[in-house]
Amino acid sequence: MATATATDGRSVNGATTGANTTYNHQETFLKAVRRGDTCELQRIFQHWEININVFDQEGQTALHQSCMDGNLELVKLLVKFGADVTLANRDGWSALHIAAYGGHQDIALYLIANSRR
């Protein structure tokens, strides 16, 4: 499970944090992915530790969801922050399979280029 730690006493989700207080922000992360909110995701990545490769209830990672949505900008952001392009969803499909099947050639080409890193 991914956690986010705020140690500076700032407010996180309406609660004031104290030293070494840890909050679970995985659901916030997944909701931002579903909305395609790259600004919110940038903020999340800068402030909290997130398991970027976590599977949602439908067996998809954030990268799988972004490929289904055809959101190249979000795919690039997720890969930049460590999304595993080789993970398969619960149906055995990789992000590349999803992008190709959905007709998202730009995403498929990007994933091919970045799967060799």
C-alpha cells in the first residue's frame, strides 16, 4: 500500500499533519488518473510516496487506465515517475496491448520506445 508522509504540519485532505504522520493517498492518486488530471498527479508525485504500479479493483494499473483513455500526456508522466510498462492486467494484457487494441498508435510507439530502458 502506498503512503504519503507529511512532516511539516501542513494540512492534508483537511487534517493537520504532525511529524511522521502517514496518510494513505492511493485512492486520491487513482481518482486523479481516472480524471486525467496531470496537474494533480504532479502535485501528488512531488509530495507523497505513491505505489504507481498498484492495481485498482478492476485489475488495472494507472498506466493501463491511461492507455485505455488514450491519454499520451498521462502515459508519459506515469512512465517518467516509474510506471512499469511490462505489467499485465488481470486479463493478461500489458499497457502496449491495450494501447494497440484501442488504436492509440502514439501511445503504443511511446511504450515500445520506453520498454527497453
